Amino acid sequence: MSDFEGLTALVTGGASGIGRATAELLAGRGARVAVLDLDPSGVDKPLLGYRADVADDTSVREAVAAAVADLGGLDVLVNNAGIGAQGTVEDNDDTEWHRVLDVNVVGMVRVARAALPHLRASAHAAVVNTCSIAATAGLPQRALYSATKGAVYSLTLAMAADHVREGIRVNCVNPGTADTPWVGRLLDAADDPAAERAALEARQPTGRLVGADEVAGAIAYLASPLSGATTGTALAVDGGMQGLRLRPVGR
Ligand SMILES: NC(=O)c1ccc[n+]([C@@H]2O[C@H](COP(=O)([O-])OP(=O)(O)OC[C@H]3O[C@@H](n4cnc5c(N)ncnc54)[C@H](O)[C@@H]3O)[C@@H](O)[C@H]2O)c1
């Protein structure tokens, strides 16, 4: 399949997990791909790696400019870099709220702002934001993280409206719990990692975690010229967690 042949893409947080799977998939389907990450040291050819912190506007502008110069333009932006936060509204102070909002929400704004002039020059411009089921379902102990992803969902709709007449499509994916290094770190920190994994798996109707490659496939669909009529949507990749209401097994 070569729907990305001749196109260029920038993937933030592309050195690990969902971002890495996405960068590799887009490259496999013909795109030239740049990865922007806090730590791009493990990024291998054919991917191009650029160090940047999405919480720092100067580093974002410099990395996007360098990536676009090396790629020779920009057709696809995958705004994927994000960090987690646990607890209720009582568990994080203002500093932590500002830090996580700064990375997960304003980070996407900074990268989009730097990328938009280049996307406007593309005949197949697409932005895909990595949102989360936490934007649309109330999950326990995720107040701050959920607030950031709710903002990403609204930002996706607003950006889709602002840029549709410029030929730039904007969509997001809403993954359920995905089997990435991030979730691996969460499981490692749990009192009983096996029980924690089993609880996360049981929360999803499919009975298993989502694969990073499955989220990458959804991102690639939304980024592809093949989905040229799709903008302002949130594509759930959550094992049915948002939409299904199952009865207990055996009843
Ligand atoms: N794993 C899940 O269960 C899950 C579920 C729903 C949504 N998501 C979202 O998917 C995205 C990727 O998550 P993942 O599980 O692949 O995580 P991950 O930790 O495996 O990868 C995240 C990458 O982002 C980079 N990054 C973090 N902060 C950055 C910053 N300030 N500037 C630049 N790069 C930065 C990291 O270096 C890392 O390479 C996040 O936006 C996350 O909120 C994940």
C-alpha cells in the first residue's frame, strides 16, 4: 500500500509507543517521516529524528523548521506527544496542573502553529491529534489527564472548523488503554502489576489492551488522502470501551 508515496509527515512523541508505531507505519506506506521527541536518540533510518520539548516554543519552532527543510515540505502532522497524571482533583497542585496542560494541550498548539504555514502549501494536508477515551468517559483517578484530553478533543473540532477552507483536515484518535512503554511503567509501579494489567484488560470489551500498531493504523487512516472527506471526527480505538455495554459473562 503506498497512499503516502510522495508525502511528508511529522510525528511528535515519535520515539516511543503510539508515535513510534505511527512513524514506522507512515514510512512503510511511502511517506518521508520526521520524528520530534524529547529523546530522539533511538530513532533510526529511514526516520529523521529531531530533539524538541513541546513545552518550549523556541525548541518547537526550531525543530519544525529543521524537519520541514529536510523533508522538503509538510503534508501530515501527528500531534501525539503527551504525558500522564494520576489522581483526583485533590491530588495535584497548581504547578502540576499547569505542567501537564502545558505539554498535552499547549504543546499541540505550539507544534500546530509552527506547522500550519507549511501545511497550507500541501494539497493533502492533515492533522491528527492523539486524544484518549479519557476525553469522553469518566475514568477514576484521572482528573487532570482527562481534562487535558477533553481539551484536545475540543481543540480538534475548533481547528477542523478554522482550517477546513484552507484544505487542512483535522481529526483525532481516542485510544483505550494501549500496550506501550507508558502503560508498562504504570504497571511496573503498581503494587500487583499482574492484577493491575488484568483489571485494565477486563475494562475493555475485547478483553485485551489496544496495540500501538492498531492506534497507528487509525492515525494513518485519518492522515491519508484516502480519508479526504473526513474532518472534525474522533475515531475510537478502544476495544469497544466507549460504545458498548456488555452483560457480565454467562448472564
Ligand atoms: N498508552 C495509552 O494507554 C494511551 C491511551 C490513550 C491515549 N494515549 C496518548 O497517546 C500518546 C502517546 O502515548 P504512549 O503511550 O505512546 O506514550 P510513550 O510514553 O510510550 O511515548 C510518548 C513519547 O512522547 C515523548 N514526549 C513526552 N513529553 C514530551 C515533550 N514535552 N516534548 C516532546 N516529546 C515528548 C516521549 O519522549 C515519548 O517518546 C499520548 O498523547 C497519550 O496521552 C495513550
